[in-house]
Amino acid sequence: MSVSRRQSTISRHKRIRKGLSGTSERPRLSIYRSNNHIVAQVIDDVSQHTLVAASTLESEVRESLSSTANSDASTKVGTLIAERAIAKGITQVVFDRGGNLYHGRVQALAEAAREAGLDF
């Protein structure tokens, strides 16, 4: 029986999340990638709150990009999430790639966030 790409992503995400949890000292940087957009959130799993979020759905990000579904857009979101997190006093995060492979847009976002000052 064949397994779809989405089902593989979901099972990978469940397997990853077993060992990952964000705390108030070191929250979780969670990534959601669709065909057209990418969303990043910094989440405190203990208090169940989203501390910071950035996405290609935001008008300020969309206006500066030709496409929201490429590595340039992911780089922009990565730097934006890092700037917002550092402004809130968050410098260390646990990276949750959301079941996606660490390649392409997910890798571009992670590297941009690292360069902007977040410690993974």
C-alpha cells in the first residue's frame, strides 16, 4: 500500500514531536510549509502560548516578494521571526521542522533565523 507525501510528513512530525518540547527559557520554533506559503511560530509548550509569529501571508512580507513559495520568501520570514523573537528577549529556540525534510525552503528559513541571531 502506498503512502502519500502528506501522510509521510504527518508521521514524521509525530515522531519528531515525541522528543521536542518548548519551554519558557527555550521555546519551540515551529515551521508549517504549504505549497504557496510558509509560517513560523515561536511557541511555549508549557503555557501553550504562541510568543512570536511570522508568515508569508502578512501584507508587509507579500509586498516585498515576487512569489511567496520560494526560498527567498522563506529567508525573509526567517529573518523576520528572528528579529521579532529577539525583540521579545528570546535568543535560544528548539527547531521543529514540522515533519518536513531539512531541505529547500525549510533550510533557508532556519539558516536565515540563525544568521539574524537565533541560537538553535
